[in-house]
Amino acid sequence: MAERADNYKVLQEMKKRDPRAAITCQEILNQILNAARESGEPITSAIVITDETMTEEEEEMALFEGFLKEGYPPDVAEKKAREWLKIEERLFRE
């Protein structure tokens, strides 16, 4: 499981706005990484952190890059990124 370099930037910006949210997000990230290491299985997933300050285009690009890092070809990565945005929209409607 690879953590994207931009995740650090997102967490640092989040820390400025809401330190508790950033700490919680980092703790969840650490738990995911620890569980992945302990499983002993090959790590093939990328972790992508997005937040409410990102535009839909920024989120889509971050997801697209994550899927590319997982080894998907560009056309599949683009499709999967759009699918994840639709799922997110349904989950977090206000």
C-alpha cells in the first residue's frame, strides 16, 4: 500500500484548518498501513486522501493518480476515479 506524496500536503493543510481532523485522519492512515504490513500480503493499493477544500477536478485527479499507481491503465484509472466520485457523492450528500 503506497501513500501518495500529496497526502502529506493535504494533511498539512487540514492541520491548519482543523488539527483534530488531521490527527484522526493520520491515525486512521497509520492503522491501515499497520494492518497492511501485518497481513504479509503484497501491498498493491494506493491511499488517496481528499478533503472538502478540493474541487471535484482535484479529487478526480488525485484518485486517477492513485489508480495509476495501483497499476491500472489510464483509461481504466479515469473510469474508476469517476466511479469513486459518484460513490462519494452518494455517501456524503448533505
